[in-house]
Amino acid sequence: MGRSEDKVFTERLFERVEPIWNSYLEHPFVKGLGDGTLDLEKFKHWLKQDYIYLIEYARLFAVGASKATDLAMMTTFGELLHGTLATEMALHRSYAAQFGITQEELEAVQAAEVTESYTSYMLKMAHQGGVEYTIAAVLACTWSYHYIGEHLAASNNNPGVYQEWVDMYHSPEFTELKDDCIRLMNEAAEGKSEAELKVLEEIVVKTSYYEYLFWDMAENISNWPCKETV
């Protein structure tokens, strides 16, 4: 395709991250979600870690609202914040209840190494630059989860207990959240120099790598690389 200025910015981003996101589809954790064979203990680990991840993710939307350049953008960030807290996290609470895990137990979970590193990086980027940095930091998570949800739904592989997960991440409500993030990214990229766009692109690439590491963390039920010291 042509130069970056000849295309919508998120089209350029997708070309860059598509190989990374396709690796998610081949990841044993994601494949197990899609065909229902994923070990429940692995899913519980993902559930707990993703819940506390989403708490920090919600903070990012609050940062975005504070840095918004107009009321319309502020409103969108507010809707994204509400969608995360009220819709996506509700799925986690629903699954937790099925497994006898209380909301208090979810909130008390200690972040694994990958969770801590990933959320710290996103928050660092959000505070480091303008609102475009915040949008770049949140984009890969929402967009790639929808990408996975669409793929798993189309595969129709009888996910069993994980059907609710698949339904959530390709639902009209989540699709709207994804579309809002894409629209915000394109709006924020307008008028930016190639050097500025490159910085935003690298944020999206790095968060995409973190997403893979998060799937790995869940698959391996890992927390930190060494045992707790006495």
C-alpha cells in the first residue's frame, strides 16, 4: 500500500500488528477457549489477573477523559470507562460467581509480573504524552479481544463453558467499544507528523506484545519468576 499519510492511521496500525494478533489465534490458551478444552484452572488464573488488569485499564480511560481535547472526546472516554466497569468486568464477576470466587477475592488478587508490567507501561504512556498516547495505549487490548472474539465465533467450535466469553467479545456492545477506540485513534492522529505517528505506532506494537505475554501468563498459570523469599 501507499505511504502512511495515504491511509487511515488504524489501517496502517493493523498492517503492523496483524501478524502479532494472528499469533494469539494459535496460542493454546485462546484455542482452548474456542473449542472448550481450556483447563479451568488456567481460565481462573486469567479471570483473576484480567480483573485487576481491567481496574487499571479503567483508570486509563479516566486519564483520557482528563486529557480530552473537547467534550465529545471526553464523553466517549466516559462511555468507554463505563463499558469497562459495567459490562466487561460484569462478565468476570459472573464467571467468578460460577467458580465460587467472590468479588472481594477478585479485588484482593495480587498482580502477576506480566500484569504489573503491562498496566504500568500503559499508565506511563498515558501520563507521558497527550491524549493520543492514552488512546494508543488502550487500543490493542480492546481491538485485539474483539479480533479474537470474532474469529472464535466464526469458527463455531462449541466452546462450552466459554461460550459466554466468546459472546461477550464479539457482541454489539463490545464491537461499539472497539469502534470507539479506533475512531478516537484516527481522530487523534490527524495532523500528526510522521515522527509523532511512529511513536504512537510503537506503543500499539508494544502493547500487542504484552497481550501475547498475558495469554502466556494465563496458560502457564504464572505469577512471578521466583518463589517468595522468607
